[in-house]
Amino acid sequence: MPWKLTPLLLFLGWMTSVCNARTRTDLLNVCMDAKHHKAEPGPEDKLHNQCTPWKKNACCSARVSQELHKDTSSLYNFTWDHCGKMEPACQRHFIQDNCLYECSPNLGPWIQEVNQKWRKERFLNVPLCKEDCQSWWEDCRTSHTCKSNWHRGWDWTSGSNKCPNGTTCRTFEAYFPTPAALCEGLWSHSYKLSNYSRGSGRCIQMWFDPALGNPNEEVARFYASALTAEAWPQGIRPLSLCLALMLSLWLSSAPTNEGAISTLPFIIHPFVIQFLLQGGAWGFSDS
């Protein structure tokens, strides 16, 4: 009877939508769910100074970009000068770091959910090009700080970050003896020192010439593809899963000996499970 087919047809429609769903692009051209980020990236013609490379497509507003250039920004009430005046050559790297954090729409592959009052997402282990990390460390090694992790542990009683009791102001090199110690330890592993160089398409550039395009778009695409391939080896499993489910549906709804449509609950047949476990298609495997 036609009415008996309705649930099956609805389920088939749902599976078709699942089969057509995109996953990899969810990691591309996105903004984090954080305190000052826009909901979606878009043009921002009036981005300030070091943040201008992202003006064609940004997750930050012009106001945010202006605040990022101040010694003590109202965005987070954070000051670079907690151990005396930070050297300008060093400060420019921190400004660029903040511009990347607030403005870049190309960090999707590394966004992670967090349970923090001021943000719901952060990025983790972004592969920072080795030249960017090296120059950051070189330009900051003679500036001073009192902590090796700037994410937590500050004294906020004055309203801005101050060195906590028991800490001592020393050179950056004392707290960060290597470039990796700085780039990876400073913000609780937001970055990971990459072995790749700028222009390789395999590491995120903190600095780039917008006239030549944004190289981080290619990097994000590469790592998004890698994540998708890891989740669905050989690129075959999404289609195979849908085909297997449709096959099970067809078998479950096949006519009985009496010619009627079976109304038994939907069951994935054992050989379909074997089909999935063998790599999603006979003749294909994960290796």
C-alpha cells in the first residue's frame, strides 16, 4: 500500500541529504566563536595598520584592529609593558599575532571548542612557519617578561595584567630559550613550530603581502583536506556509507512472499556491516 512506503521514502530523502552534505568546507572561511570575532568573515576596508592584510576578508572589525595596536588594549585590558617598555621590534610581532588571531578566516582546521567565560572556541597547534617563529624570537629575546605562559596566572587586581607575586622580570630568552618555547608555550600551544617555510603552502604565515593574495587560504585547504581524508580514508567512505544504508533499506523493504512490503524495523544487514568494516567498498582499504 502507498502509505506503507511513506516512512521509507522520508528516510531515503534524509539519507540523500546526508550523502550530499559537505564537511571539508565547514573548516574553510570561518570565524571563531570568541569575544570579539565577527559571526562570519567579510570585507573590512578600514582595518588598521598591521591588520590590513586581511581587509578583503576578515573576522575582525576596524575598531578591533585599532585596539590591537595599543600598548594596553581595551579588548582584554592586557599590556605588553608588564616588565617595562617592550621594544618596538618585539611589539610588532605581538600585534601581528593578535591580528592573525582576531582577523584570520583561515584557521578552521585548528579550531577547538573550549569552556571559557570569554570565548567558546580557540585554535590549537596552528603550524606557524619557521621563519615567522624564528624572527619573533630573535626580535623579542632582549625584551622582558615574568612568565612563560601568558594565557593564565596573571595578577588582575589592578584591572590589567601585572606580574604575580614570586615572579621575576627577566629577558624573553630566559623564559623562552628557543623559538619553539616562545611560539608554542606563550599561548598554551595555540601555535606549533612548523618545519615548513613561508610559501610552502604547508604552514600559516603571520606576515604576508596582500597584493600577492593570502597564502593561508591554500594552507587551510590542505589541512582541511587532510582532516577529511583522516575521517573518511581514501575519500570513499561517505559515498560508501550512503550506498550501504540505501542497500540495507532496500533489503529491509523488499516484498515478502505474500507480495506485501515488509514493515519490520530497519536493520543493517550483517554483510553490509562487513562492507563498511572492510573500508567502505570491496576492494578498498584504509592502508
